[in-house]
Amino acid sequence: MSAQPTTPLSSTPRSSLGRLAERGRTDRADLYDVLDAGIVCHLGIVLDGAPVVLPTGYGRVDDTLYLHGSTGASTLRAAATGMPVCVTVTHVDGVVYARSVFHFSMNYRSAVVHGTARLVTDDQERLDGLHALVENLAPGSWAHARQPNRKELAATTVLALDLAEASVKVRTGPPGDDDADIADPAYWAGVLPVRTVFGEAEPAPDLIPGTPATPDHVTAR
């Protein structure tokens, strides 16, 4: 995460919205808001001639998205060769109940990023990328856990994806029923909000005596 630049999202053939383009957002801050609010992204790549889409963690530093995984992961090895990739993040904010099944929908925020991933080889950038990943998943945890050792770093691939080519799409509000259906009192319509909440922290069963109590950065989530 970082300060929000004011440059708008650039429209490209891949990032231009087709249907319901009015839901698109062109402010780069909207892109960062969607990414920073998420925990899991989906990485899409063509592997051995077939599309593969896998969930993974991520982190953002300025205008770069960092992904990581095992050095043995075939998807990351392929992405590191310069193959085009697509990364998506989606939040479902509500189920939209309409009077007509045609107009049932979801309220959502979504981001789609296109580009070519770069294999991160610089030691400091690798640590910066992993720091961003940990802090995006569990804010405040990097300083409260053991840092990765050489063996762990050697087993980890870190990829960087520039956020230059991206789109954001958002739907909010009630259903968009036809006038004739709105005039018919036979069917209910509205929105059922969807919210993700954290529960109470559950300490590991193998904590030894003397281990600190659950830290504030965990209980504050």
C-alpha cells in the first residue's frame, strides 16, 4: 500500500469495459481501494495450451502488485518467462433480489489487471514484496514474526506485476426492474447485504508457557 496518485486508469483494448460500461471507474484510487481491501486474488495464465486460474495471496507497493509461491509452482514458472497474465480481485457486497429473475444481480467491487509479470531477483525487493504480502493478509504481523531465512527465500518465487493496465467495475444500489414489474405488487425486491467479518482469535494448541498473549494487531482485526 502507499499514497494514492492522481493519474487515471488508462483504457486499453483489454481493459476497456463492454457491457454496462457505466459501472466502470477510471480513478486509480478506486483500483487501489479494491486491491487493498482484498486478501485473495485469482491469477490466470495459459499453461500448456489451457487456461488455468488459481487463488493466491498478494500485496501492493505503490503501483506494483506482488505475488508469491513455491519455486516449483508451474504457473509461477510460466508467468516468470514473460507470458501474459491476468489477476482479478472481487468483493461481493450484496445479493440483489429483483422482481424478475432476469434482473437478479450482485452489488460488487472488482478489479482486473492485465500485464506481464516480472521475476523479482533483487534481495531487497523480494523482502519488500513479501512484507507487502504479509501485511496485506495480516496487518502488523511482519514485525511480530520470524523473518524468512535463506532456505525459505530460496524456495519462494516472488513476481511483480505493474498496475498500468487495469480496470475497475462497481455495482451498487437496488435492482433495476422494468417499469411494468415495479407496478406489480406480487413480488418482493431489495438487497441482502453481504459482509465478511473476523471472529475471535484461536491460539495455536502448541503454544508453550511464556508465549505472549494474543497481540493487539490480531485482536484489532
